[in-house]
Amino acid sequence: MAPRGAERILSGAARPVLALLLAGIIFVTDEKVGFHAAVSVLYPLVLVLGAGRSGRRGIHAWTALCLALPVISFISVHMPRPGAEAALRLTFALAVTGLTGALLNGRLRLREARDARASSEETLRQFAELIPQILFRTDAGGRLTYLNPWFTRLTGRSAGEALARQHWHEALHPEDRDRYLRLHTEAGLSPQRIHVRARDSAGQYRWLLLHRRPRLDPVTGALAGWYGSGIDVDAEVRAAAEIRDLNARLERLAAQREEALRRSEHRFRALFDDLNIAFAEHDLSAAKPLVDAARDAGAGSLAAHDAAHPGYIARCLAGIRLVSANRAMLQMLGYGEETGLLSPAWPAPRGGRGAQMPLIQLEALFDGRCHVSGSTTLPGRDGRALPVAFGLNLIPESCTALSTFIDISEQEAAHAAMLAAQSSLARAGRAATMGALSTSLAHELNQPVQALTTEIDTIRRWLQRDPPEMARALRTLDRLAGNGARIAAIMRRTRAQLVTGEAPAMPLDLRALLRETSALLEGDLSHRSARLQVECTLDDPQVIADRIGLQQVFVNVLLNAAEAIAARPGGGHGLIRVLVREAPDDMACIRIRDDGPGIAPQHLEKLFEPFFTTRAQGMGMGLHICRGIIERFGGTISAGNHVGGGAEIRFTLPRPRARACAEHAA
Ligand code: ADP
């Protein structure tokens, strides 16, 4: 507002100047002119003019000035003989000036109070407008007398219209409206709090939390009205509802899960109790810190740690607790239905073998192994060691050891019986072997003994000639000596087989052995018009076998071939080819082919069976013995006919490198 008339003139810096001027005029008039009148009563004008718009300090200063000036005039004019009238005038003037100063002070305080109130009202207004919730006020009858702008912002309705028409509760959800109105009538004078849904500016219902507190008349204590607020708690209410739904779903799921668990527990318990397999559950949690400590200390094993810290394992064992054992377990250990087993956890069995179960559990824990199986003994009630096969499952998180046991006493007894039976079988077998060996011996010795007889006759003939044919006789004598040595070797080997059951195997040079064998069989082969031809493609034709055994194989197969050649209907010379080749897996393959009539297909399968022969003089043991020898050294033997028509006996034998590797691998 613009300052008006005289106020405008007297505004600003002009007022103090004018006041000072006026004060000067009054002072001079009072001093010099010497009216016998109360000129000094005009000082309040100076005071009003000077301090009218100033603050508290200005009023004080102007008051002090207006009080001082009449006193000075009075002293200078009337002293030292002041008259009573002058003193009265002074007193009057001072009283009027002081009163004016007091009035000005009072006016200032009033103005300050008004300003403070206006400022606080403004703050309150701003607060009410800016606070993000509805604020309202009603009179004692519940009529709305105030609504802050947030009402409009939230509901989209005009606050003024709501006040005029008193219909704001129409924005409430129909289900909540009655509840809200009932609260008005029923709740009395206590503070009220209610959740209601109100339509928002977008037409959607939102949850509001309404608070209402009574406003009482400070003097009479009667109800003067209500103050209240409405807070938008839609997000919270919906979140709470969702959480409630979720909780309900969770509870349902938990109930279902619990039921499923209960059923499975029931099934498990039934299985656990009724199974024939013994079952025990142990809690290792008290032992675990000790086991961990040993591992952390870098111990290589529990036993090593125990050696360094006597009594360590005993302490660990004391930390194992038997949680439960099923009926089969109790019965197996001889406790019947008693649960006495549950208290002494794993007493050591007398005369048990292998590590005891608690130690096995501790070691599994130490090594971090979750599954262990094997056999051990458990202590029976009578202290007897019960042999069992066990499976241990360790659950490291819960330090739980679940162990299953099967009583293997019967199997152990059966095993012992089997060992006894095997022993008597071995004795019977050895007797049978001796029988077979004597047959084989007769077969093997047959040829060299016959050769001996023939060669002795031959030598006699060479010596009886005139002159005696010494060179030929000596050559035959050499062959005779060779056959004699072979007979001795066969006897030695047979004896070795009888004593040890095995003949020594060693690397043998096939070429050398074949040379030797062909020299031995020279007479037999030439007698049957058979010629031997060896073809070896191996650089190092060595095989692992027993010398006499392999020679026996060659003698058998070569003589069979020579027999076959001799039996050819047309007669004539025949060829026996020995082919030595490399075979897979570091084996050597030896094929012995002849150009005899071959083997009848129906005989092929029976060839290696003992006593199978098609020859009048045959024993049917030769190929059977050959197979035994070849297989003993890890080879295979088979028979067939080659494309040329004759028979072909094939066998394989390991070469030294393969054997070395096999030994290394083993
Ligand atoms: P034996 O020579 O005493 O008959 P073998 O076990 O050595 O016993 O041989 C069994 C049978 O296999 C022989 O009777 C013969 O029928 C057959 N056989 C073996 N080698 C040949 C071959 N090279 N040619 C034809 N038949 C053979």
C-alpha cells in the first residue's frame, strides 16, 4: 500500500530531521523566549515524529532526548531558584513525554505480535498446503470447515465445493462409507483411526488412513470440533495385502510340505524300522572341531596326530553320539527290542578285524569323503565281533553319519567252507592233473622214444656196413642225443609242473627254436616226405613262453602237418610253411600251414577237445595240450583251412615289450 498524504511527507529520513528541528524550536522557545507556559509539553510531538516508525532502541533514544531537553531548559532558566509553578510544568511535561514513550513501546509490541502472528499463520498455511496428506477440520457437529489443497490433488474434487456441499464422503468406496459414517456417531470423543478407500483423480480407489482427534474448548471443555488427516497408504496397504497373500500361500505350501515331509518321514521311519538292513545314525558334531583342528595343524592322518598327541583319538571317539539305530540293527547285535544299545556308542569289539566303525567315520570326516563302503566288525551284545559289510554316508553340513550294515557272518562261513572245498578240489584236481599229465607224458614221449628206437637201428646199420659209415652214424648219434636231451627236458618240465604247477616263461627266439625243432624232427619230416619252410618278418622274433612247452607245441603241430601230408591220397612231397608275423597288441602271430587234405568243417570245433582224434594211432591230446600251453602265456590258438586247401593252425604269443608294459601297468 502507498503511503498517504502527510505520512508520505513524513516518511523515510525526513521524519528524524523534522523531529530534531521541532525539538530545537521547542528548546529555544522554552529557553529564550521565556513564556510562562508549558512549551515543553510539545516534546511528545517530537517523540512521536522521531520514534514513530523506529524500533525499540529508537523509541528509547528519542524518549531519553525528549525527557532530557525540558530538564536542561528548566535548569538553565529556573535554577538556582526554581518556582513551584515551573517545577509543576516540568513534571507535567516529563509525565506526558514518558507516557508517550510508553505508548509508542506498547504500539511497537503490538505491531511485533501482529507480524509474528501473520508469519506463523503463513507458515501454517504453507505447511497445510505442502504436507502430502489431507488435513481437515470440522465443527462439533461434524461439518467440514477446512480442507487443505492436498484433498483436491488426491481426489480431483474441489476443496471449496466439498466444504460448501459437505459431500466429500461420497468419494469413499461404498463398502467403507457406512463404516466411516458409523464411526462418527459411535466412537464418542476418543481419537479415531480408520482405513477407507477413496476414489482418486483418476477414478481409481486408493487406500487412505484417516485420523481424527477431538478439539475441546479450553475454557468449557466441551467438544469444539475435530482435527484430522488422511494419509495415502494405498501402496503400503496393497503391499501388506500382497504380503498377507504371500504369507497365506507360504503357510499353505509349508503345511503341504510339512504334510509331505511327515508322510515321507513316516515312510522312511517305517522303512528304517522294518528293513532287514541294519541302520544307524551318528552325530559327529562334537568330534568335528577336533578333526578340523588336526587337519588345520597339517596332520597327515588321525593316527599320526594321535601319535603326536596321545589320547587324541579317544577324545574324538568320545565326541561321537549314536542318535538312532533301527530294529534290525538292535537284533543283529543281539539286543532284541532293547534300546540299551543306544547308550554305549560303539564299544570296541573283541577280536574284531579291520578299522572299527567309529574310526572309519572319523577318518571319512578327516579326509572329506562322503561315501565309504567296505567290511568291518561290530560289537555284538555278548562281545563277539560280528562281521558286517557297511556303507557309510557322511553329511558334512550336519556332521551326520548314516551307516547301513549287512550281517555277513553267513557269507563269511560260506566263504570259509568254499575255501575248504577249493582246497579239497585242488587236491582232487592235482590227482586228475597227474592222470592227465601221465597221458600227456605218454603222448609227448611217444615220438622221441620212437625216434630213439629208429635212430639206434639206423646207427647199428651204419656201423654194420663194411666199411662202417662213421660220419652218418655220428650224425644220427647227434640226433639221438638231441632226442635223449628232449626226453630228459620233458621229464624235467613234467616234474616241475607237478611240483610247482607252472613252468618258467622267458623271452625265446622263435627262429632259433624253430631251427632246433626242425633239426629234431628232421627224420620224422623226411620220413613223411614233408619239407619245412620258415618265413619270419619280425626283426626281433622274440616271444614270452616256456621253452619246452613251446617246442612241444611246434613238435605237435608240425608232426600233425607232416601226418596230414603223408596221408594225402596221391602221396608225394609236401610243404609245411611256418609264417611268423606281427600281430596287434604287441603279439606275435605264428601260422603253420600244410598242403595236406585240410580239416573237415565238422571237426573244426572239436579239434582242441581232449581225446579228439581222427587217426588210428592218435591220442587226441596234442592240440589240447597245445592250447593249454599257449593260453598259459596269454596267447590264443585256433585252427582252420587256408585258401590253398590245407590246414592252418594259428596261434599268438606275447612279445617281450608287451609283457614289460603289462608288468609295468600291473
Ligand atoms: P592226434 O594227433 O593224436 O590225433 P591232435 O590233438 O594232435 O591229436 O589232433 C587232433 C586231430 O586234429 C587229429 O586227429 C586230426 O584229425 C586233426 N588235425 C590236426 N592237425 C591236422 C592237420 N594239419 N591236418 C588235418 N587234420 C589235422
